[in-house]
Amino acid sequence: MIKSEKLHVERLIVGPLASNCYIVWDDLKKKGAIIDPGDDSQILIKKIYDLDIEIVYILITHGHFDHIGAVTSIKNETGAEFLAHKKDLLFIEDGENAARRWGFNIEKPPNPDRFINDGDIIKIGDFELKVLHTPGHSPGGVSFLHDNMIFCGDTLFNGSIGRTDFRRGSFKELSESIKTRLYTLPDDTVVYTGHGPSTKIGFEKHNNPFVRL
């Protein structure tokens, strides 16, 4: 578990594609959000109860099935509001079929309760997450920024980047998102990725072989 002054972060690796799911919360108010609940809903629900927090929002960085597979169960259990970018609605609506095409099964995800846009501020307890639209891996890809930490899904990885050969992916858009939205953040910003270990903006700016300044 990682702590900042107001924000606690718990990472759980879920599903057959080893997706990173993050539970973030304010320990004083005991309110939080779950980011990219991709699978293993019972494990996630147990962790929420173990932490003794109220999940206010279900947030997704993008709509691919390995990041939304547990949304239905988490929403049914917690009553949390499900937020996503409108441009990824097609992936959410196709999530069950997309998983099946890969040989997996997930519950059919609900449509978002509300769409989020670039620049939106999501307030949870005493902390805020700022929405950055970071398309490329998917058209509605977003990142969530809080102080010196960013949750960027499959936009940027430790030493790599998200795939752009999926439906409606674009290397040009992904590269632009990374250069103009992520690499402009302070070098010590911690990058919480959609798969694999975390990294820092400064390291990726100078060492990522796919996108450099």
C-alpha cells in the first residue's frame, strides 16, 4: 500500500491478462474510488470491506474488457457511480463479446452513469482526481492525476507503451498524448500503469524506446 498526504493507493493484479486495478481512498473520510476493476470481483469486494471504505466512484481509464470485467459486480455491491469517457462507450457496450472473442467470460458491463471529459475534477473525500484525455490506445482513454501521481491505464508502461493495433487505436494519437499530456508533468510524477510495474515520468522521458521527447 502506498500513501500520500491524503491519498492511499492499493494495487491488485486481476484477471487472465494481469491488469492493474487500483483502489484509492482518503483515510480520514474513508471514501474512495476503484480504478479499472478488470476481473476477480470477489477479491476486489473483499479488499474493499477489509479496508473499511466507501467506494463512491468506479473509474475506468479505457473500455477494453480486461479493465471493466468486474464493473457490474462492484456497482451492484457498492452502488458506486460508474464514470467513463463517451468515446469508449462502444468498447463498454461490446465488452462481453470482446472478452468472448479472446476466450474469456465477463459479466456484461452497465453503461456509465455519467461521462467524464478532459479537465473534469472528481472529488472524493478530501482529495481530487483531474481527468486528462489521453487517447491513442483507445479513443476515450483517460488518465487520472492527483498531485505527483497519475493513473494512466494502457497509455504508458514501464519502458513501453500501450498497443495501438486494436480497434480505433492510433500510434499518432498515443504519441501525442504521451508527449503533451504526460511528459509535461514533473519528472518525479509516479505513473501507475494498466499492466506491469509503476514507473516515473522522468525515467520514461529519457528511456522509453517508443516515445521520447
